[in-house]
Amino acid sequence: MLGELSPLLDRYGYAAIGRFLAFNAVGAGLWVGVRATLGYVAGGHIAPVHQPAQRDQRFLLVVLGRLVAALIVWHLLRRRPAETTKP
């Protein structure tokens, strides 16, 4: 995602410290505001989300475990040096 934003970020790479701190404060305020609002809205509706998640917890853990195992196997196979055949 930063690859698409790098031309925009490059423009601010040499910003003065005051400008950087202002943008940083605005970004932090927006981040906290959005997260707090989403948490408040989701907190009021936790029961409809929690009951199905509780019911399907074992299934989700099995799926997550298989995904992690597949990623580990893929990583180990990718690191293995390729066998060379000599005639």
C-alpha cells in the first residue's frame, strides 16, 4: 500500500518539523476518533456477533491451524535448495 502512496509521501519527506508534527497530530486524532467510534458502535451490537463466533469457534480454530501449517510447509519447501542433476 505504501508503494501507491510513495509519490505523495515523498513530497513530505523534507517537511519542516512543525509541519510534520501538525500532520502527525491530525492523523493521530483521526485515527483515535475513527477507532473509538467503531468500538462504540460495535460494542452495542456485540451479542449478535459473539454468539455465532462462540458457536463456530472450534471450526475457525481448525481452519486457522491448517492455514498456519500450510504456510509453514510452504515456507520450508521454498527455503530448501533446488536439487541439481548432473549428467
